[in-house]
Amino acid sequence: MIAIHGAYYSNNFGDLLLIKLFESWIRSRVDCEIVYPLVPERQRERFGREFPGVRLGLEGARRWKALVYVGGGYLGEPEKVRGRRLGGKWNQRFLSRHVLPAAVCIWNGTPYAVLGVEAGPLSNVLVRSAARQILGHAQEVSGRNEESGRFARELLRDGANVHVAPDAALSIDRSDIPAEAMETVERMLGPDRGSRLLGIHSPSHLLSEDPKTALLMDAIVSQLSSARDVTPVVFSDRGDAAMDAACGRLSARVTASIGRECLSIPFAGIWETCALISRLSAIVTTKLHVGIVAYALGVYSESFAVHQKTPRFYRQINGSSRCEMLKDLDVTTASEKVARVVSAARYPFPIEDEFWRSIKKRSELHRDLLSSFLRSALSA
């Protein structure tokens, strides 16, 4: 019995994709039962559809042979909560969600690893202390960028077991996407599947009344109005009714503004989202993992980031000019970036060069560390 813990609290595509990857890697190496200890009760039905045949809950924790904390951004606070006292919601959620699995392992003498995570910054002293305990007792630690590795080493004051490699999701290839997911996306695209497709991602952010979002939406509408050979596709990376409705609302707004159809594709599943990304010509996104998967699959993206972890990724792939914090956006930058991504949709170009291949190869370190950790844990 091997336990996996990650950021499975919000049905978010990137977090679930990382869990799916690590689960598949574990199953390919060990004949075992998989346990997810802290999936919230209200999300278990949906989680079970994406992860069938697994055990949920802490019951039987003494029988765990190993636990793996898998990648996600939960060891680094968003910029907007920096300096908050313990009463801040993010700090409370961190302490309630991510400390217990390590504590159970330490109590029971169960080995665990922390692999592929985003780490730092953490400004709250109790949260930093908890993170130090989690990382300090881990048999292996790997961060997904240099900033995460540096933070973990500084926090521990001894980084001997801290490794750094690009995000594990960068190892994905088109061949990893199940045929059924590709077929589902082809049906959803319908007669537009042969068109030049511009993905417009994260409708919940783009429906905001924030002035910076208005700048971005004005640029998108302006560029699409003159690029009539490009079909816009609004899509979501989270599975819930509110997000499905947001997809429809944003699609309707774009349709009305440009005078032609904008497709709406709500979240249909982890692999279905990967399949959709693979079929798009280019993407506008505010989120991290849509950009990561796009890069892994050779699809051009422009990012309008809402979290400091996103620029870290674009620096890693020598693409800093393609990522602007949404809060810092101005009219000129919005226009230039959207014009660039619409041009990429109209005239797609390959990004699979030698550097791209090296990034994907380096991302496999997390899988290699998992293999060595499992060999050590299961031979003990």
C-alpha cells in the first residue's frame, strides 16, 4: 500500500495531472494498492471518476509502505497573502491540508519523499516551521525550478537531498494521451476541428471586472476581430458547475464582440484537457500548467500570470517575454502579446528544438528519483 498526497482539493487540472503522472509511474514499478489520504468528502465522487480503483482516507495508515508528496504549488504562498498572520486563509489551509500525511509517516516510521514541488516563499513563521519538518524528514526532495530548490536548501540549511528539475508534466508526449480522450475532443470541436484554433483559457479570471483584465479582453477582441481565419476556443481546467457556466458566459461575450462563433469547451477530464491543448494552434492563459503542457506538446502560449510561480517556468524555458503578470499589464503590452499569440495561431511554427528536448529530458529526473525512493523504501 503506497500513499500519494498532493493538491487534490479543487479539481484543478495541473494538480490532478501531476498526481495522475506519479500514480502511473508508481503502478508501472510496483504492484500495489494506491491510497489518497486527505481527499475531501465532497470531492470524492468526482475524484473517483478520474482515479478509479484507489483507496481514500487515513484508515490503514500503519500498512503504508511509503508515501509520496507530489508536485504542486502548495509549498509556496501566493504573493497576495505575503506577510499575513496565522489567521490568513492560505496559512490555515496549508496547516490543515499538508502537515498530517508527513506527521503520520514520522509517527509510524514510514519513509516518504517530496517530489516535483514548487517551494517558497513562506512568510509565516509557523508555516515555515511546518514546511521545514515536512522537507527535513523526507528521504528525497525535488523542486521544479531553481527558486524552489534554493528555498528548500535554505530552509533545511542542508540541501544534500534536494534536487532540481523542470516540472514533471513536461515529460508528457502526445503518445501519452489516450485515444479515447482525443476522440472526445474531436467530437467537441466538431466541424471546427480543422481550423486554426486559439485557446482562451481560465474563464474565471477573464470574466473579472478588474481593469487589467479589461485591457486583456479588449486586446483579445480587437485582434480576433481582424483575424477571421482564427476560431477562438474558451476552455476551463477545473471541473465544477460554476466553471462550466463561466466557459459559456465568456464564450458568449467573445462571440457577441467579434461577430462569429467562439467555442466553449468546459473541463471534461485530465487527459481530455491535454488532448484539447494538443489540438490548439496557440493559447492565451493565466494559469501555470496549461502553459507547461502546451510547451511539452509543442504548442505556443502567451501567459498573463496571476501567481509568481508562473514567471519562474517561462524563465526556465527562456520565454520570459511570453509571461507578464496580469497586475502589471498595460495597453501596449497587452496588444503586443495578444497580436503575437494570434499570429502564432494563424501561422503555427515548431518549437521542438534541441533546447525543448533537453528540458523534457531533464524533467524525467522526478520519475528517476521516485524509482530510487521506491526501491529503497520497499527493500527496508
